[in-house]
Amino acid sequence: MIRINENYTKLKASYLFADIARRVTAYTSAHPDRPVIRLGIGDVTEPLPAACVAALHAATDEMGQRATFKGYGPEQGYAFLRELVSQHDYAARGCKVEPDEIFISDGSKCDCGNIQEIFATDTRLAIPDPVYPVYVDTNVMAGRTGPNVDGRYQGILYLDSTASNGYVPAVPSAPADLIYLCFPNNPTGAVATRAQLEAWVAYARRNKAVILFDSAYEAYIRDPDIPHSIYEIEGARDVAIEFRSFSKTAGFTGTRCAYTVVPKTLMASDAAGQPVALHALWNRRQTTKFNGVSYPVQRAAAAVYTDAGQHQTRALTDFYLANAQLIRSAMGALGLKCAGGDNAPYIWIDVGRDSWEFFDLLLDKAQVVCTPGAGFGKCGEGHVRISAFNSRENVQRALERIAAALR
Ligand code: MLT
């Protein structure tokens, strides 16, 4: 009989957010009279910006006319969007990223998960803990780890992110080849200073390593001193790949558009020690396995860069950040220590007890869904993550219910 990829058997039975969704569905089926408020998965609730909707409509009309109809687009994305990204997200911040170094995709989750394919199986990994589970799970699937022993996969260099380091891990003394960093951080909401990112770039250069920099939440940065891109750090073009998304910036979680930057100067070596451009490998991978994002969706993403789009997306992120402030102050009033929420849509709360037990308590007593910290790694135990992505009414109602449940 055909055999399975045994690496899958090392994984937990289900993906964190699938597991939570299953538990919530079981609860709502058992208690249909108790409406649940979801502050678990970071999924946006507010409608698309009007500029994006208008662009979607116009592009859909183009698809309905013979003269303007489009079939397959370029796998890497249309030039009109790549040029806007290069100009607005990079040149405007003093970073050099050429349009053809930008690969438009249907999501950062897919890109963060797929990118590991272009690296050797014996690549040494450094991954923060707690962390967005996609980074770990996709490497487990690829056979880059041993079994999970006591909550940690053998073979990964875990970078503890705790209150004592402000949830920003320092560079380790041991070498690694592939380093995952996410700032503003999911799940802790922490941001990395320029000096901290400089230390990581220097570490990567010293070790001839590659940083995978997930910057999906950069639109939430309000502190003017915090870098939005790893390429704001000198020398990063030679050691870093960056992931960005329209999901949390412009409400595209259901529309699907993101991009990945692979600088042409970024090299890794083959088995003979010869340098190989990662840009060429990622291009090979994408042209083989991906057929691009739909034309109307790329037009909608391009509308983010119009004056109206910029204004409307800023209003969206301001709205969720105001939710985050409400959550932070309500948790503080309950005597709970929090991180995040200032430059990120997540609030990381020290609940001082088992995180799944706290999840169950909130679901049962308050009908509020949070994300248990243990789901993000061993260092997440004792914490939960509350997402600021919901309507103001739901956030306020959830906070009242949480206060009543914990009193
Ligand atoms: C999260 O809740 O961590 C994110 O929404 C997950 C994702 O973006 O895939």
C-alpha cells in the first residue's frame, strides 16, 4: 500500500485555529442560545475600503468585455501592482526594492509556509517561541525536525520570547541557517527596534543565514522610530526575504492578496558551495506551482495606494487599534499584565494559569473566544492572545462579559 509522509505524524492532530474553530462549533451546537464573540483568530470584520470595492467592480466589468478580458496573468503579479508596492511600501521609506523582486501572491500564510521548500532539508532553523504556528508546522511537514518532545520539536533552535526580553529574542550564540522573525509580532504584539533588527541582520550576515521577515502587521505601527521593513536595515537585502499582506492592512482576509520580496542580491549555496540566487529559485517555484492572483483582486489591492485608499486603510487600522486600547485598559483594570496593542492588533495577556483552561473558562462563562498561548509554543503557556479584529460593539460587549466572568 502507498505510504504517507511520516513527518505529518509528528504534528498535533489539527492546526491551532482549526482546533479552536472545532471547539467553538461544538460549544455553539451545544448552546445555540448563547451567542459567541470571536476574538480568537485574527480575522477582520470591517468591510473593504470603498476605493478597493470600486476597483473590484471596475475590474470585474473589464473581465466581462472581450476587449479588456484577461486570462492567466503573470505568476509574479501584474506590473501595475508590483510598481506601486515598490514605490509606496519601499522607496517611500528609503528602501531599494525593485518591482521584479516583488512576488504578488494570495496570502502570506501560503508564502511563509511554502518558502521553506527552496532550502535544504538539513537547514538549521531558529524559530521564536511563541510563534505563528505555520513556521514550525511547515518545517515539520518537510522533515526538517525530529519528533515533538515535551512540547518542542527536536532540531529547532527555539528563541524564547518572554516578558523578560520584551518578547523580542536576542540573537543566539549558536549558529542557524534560517531564522523566522515576525514584527509587529503575532502573537505577542511586540515590535522590534532598529537596534534589535540590526543585531539580527548582523547575525545573519555573520552566519551566512537567511531571515524570513514576516511584516504582515506593519500597517499597525504608530511609533515613528520602529522600522516597518527589514530592508530599512543596512545590509538586509543580502540576507532577508520579507512577507507582507493586504489582509490586515486593507481587510483582504477573504479577498486574498499579499506579496513576498526576494531581493536579487540574496544568495544561498548549492551542495558544491556555489552561490545560487534565491530569487531564481522562488521564481521557479511560483511559476511551477502558482498561477497568480486574479486580476480584479490585484486591481483592488492597487487601489490601496490611491489617496482615497491610503486614507481609508489608515482609518481601518486606526479603528482596530482603538479596539486594542479598549482591550488593554479592560485587562489592566482586571489586574492582568498585557503586552502588545500599541503597534499591533494583538494583546498578549498573562493570565497566570493554564492557557487552555482560561480559553475554556472564557468560552463557557463569557462566550468569548480567545487564543490560548500554549497553541503558539511552550513559552506561550500562561498567556492568551486577544485579537482586536471585531466591531466596536462586539469588543465592548466581550469586555463586559469577560469582566463579569472573572469577577
Ligand atoms: C492569526 O490569527 O494568527 C492570523 O489570522 C492567522 C493568519 O493570518 O493566518
